[in-house]
Amino acid sequence: MSDATSIRLMDLGLRIVQASLILLAPKLWPWLPGRVPERGSTFFGVRVPPDFAWSDAGRNILRTFRRRLWICIFALASVYAGAVPEGAAVQGLWLFGALMASWLISWVLYGVARLRTRIEVGATSEPSVRTATLLPEGKPQSHGMAFAGWIAMTAPLGVPIITAILLAMNWSRYPARFHPERVPLQIVMAASFGLLMTATLFGLRYRARASDWASTPGASLRYRTYLGLQMGVASLAPILGLCALTLGPLFGGFLEGIWFGVNFLVLFVLIGLIHRIKSKLVKVFDPQSVDPMADHCWKWTCFYYNPNDPAWVVPTRSGITCSLNHARPILWAVYLLATAGTLLSLVQVAQRVPEMIRTDSAIRELLH
């Protein structure tokens, strides 16, 4: 088999894998696409009567939401598979954009379903705004669960730090053609995302109100540990991808190909693990846990803002995920650091796009 044929086959395989990731994304979102658990008799984040989700109106809203979501996601994956340019580096940027687009589509469609629900239900009474202090956890959990929770909390930030150490130890061997002067920003991007995730999981474990998540402190801690595991594992997928992209040139040639192959294998293992943890979360979900937050504390359907609440993290009304309390100044400091690092890295990557395209085109011309 010629080198040109091998590259075409690899390019086709990469397109199929990446399009599959776009199609799989809704299955991994913590509130989509099925009939997910609701807290405090809410439906699409709107306070409703207890039987509304099972009524004809509720079923119709959910069916319409699912249908629109899958039509849009399938169209997005099809456009990606047919329009993405050749070249692994450029395709990676397109995949990032497609995954962000899929999240934006889901958010918009969720908002439309939320508006339909509010119109159907009309005005409902609201609880008072929660200002209670954080509660103790009760009995400690097993050593295994505690260790797993700590790993999930520290790995998103620890992996970029370890990658930076490995680069520093092997900096003299880094190939000049891969522009080593631009590598630090890739690590900054991974570390920025890792910092945000680690701060979120810290808040979920140590700065969350136990009574918001389950009827007993022990059940609350167990649920939040599983949620932290899911979020931590999910965050490792893009972080490992960035770190693998950074370390790959150190291996060179055949070993570099094995490195990226193993990276994709690890990615699909992580996806399977996320799905497994999600199933566990649905099982341990406490339907009697209440939503003590008034409607005006929720902005744009899923962003919680309550300056009188000491909690950093609260459960969302719909699904098994959580929201940061965006009124906490320390979280905005983490946001600013993470956003600054990400924007710097994205600007640097955007500047490299023309060079990436020229490089990929030159390689293909030589092979032909």
C-alpha cells in the first residue's frame, strides 16, 4: 500500500471517528436525550404540577425536543463529515467547533422547550430564596469512593502539570519543525480547563449543601461523588487530547502514530466509562430532593446566581448535573484565569491555521 493511499484511509477513518463523536455527544450530556430525573416537580427547569411530565402536553414537549435535537445533531455530523478539510490538525479544530455547536444547539432547543412548558403551565408559586448555611456530611464514606473522588478532582489539573514537567525534561529533543515556542500555550489551554474543572469538583465536594442533593447527608455525598467522577472523567477527554498533541512530536514517526492511536482508544474507553457512571447516577438520584431556589435565581435556563447562598455548587432543576453559583467572587476569579488562558491559546491556534493547511497540502503533494 502506497503512502498516499495510507493517508487517505487514515483521513477517512479519522472523519468517521470524529463524526461518531459528534453523534455520541447528546448521549453523554447529563440531561439529554431521555426522560431525565427532575427535582422539586420541575420540567425543563420550570416548576410544574407533579403529574405534568406524564401528561399529553408534557409528552408532546419532550417528543418535539428530542426530534429537533437529533435532526440538528445528525445534520451537523453529516455536514462535518462532508465539509471538513483534509489534515488531522485542521480537523481537530473543526471537531472542537462542531462539539461547541452541538452544545449551543442543545441549549437553544432546551430554552425553546422551557418556554413552551412555561406557557402550558402558567404562573406557579415559588419558594423563598435559600440562604441556609452548609450542612455537615454525616458519616464518612468508604476509602475507595473517597480516593476515586480525589483522583477525579485532581486529575484535570494534574495531567497538564505532569505534561509540562515531561516537556521541560525533554525540551532539547523537541523537533524544531513543530514550533516548540508555541507549545507552552497548548499546555496553558489544558491547564486552564483543568483549573476550572478542579475548582468545580472541589466546590461540589466541600462547598455544596447536602440537603439539596438527597434526603440524607450520606446519600448526598455518594451522589456528589458519582457526579464528580462523571465530570472529572469527561474533562479528561479534551485535556488528554491536548496533552497528547503536545507530547506526540517527542516520539516521532511510527511511535507517534501509536501514541495517537492509543489516545483515540483511551478516548472511547472514557466515553464508555462516562456512560456507565451516568447510569449509576440515575439510579442513585433522589426524586424527593427538593429545589429550594426561586425562579429568579436561574438565569438563561441553567445559570444559578444567588449572592445570599454560601454554596459554590447547586444541582440543576432538570437532569443529574450541577451549576456553579455565579454570585461567588472566587468562582469568577477562576473563570477569568481559565478564560484568559483559553483565549490566548485559541488566538495562537487560529494564527497557525493557514500554516497547518499549507503543511498538510505540501505533504500530500510530495506523496502523490
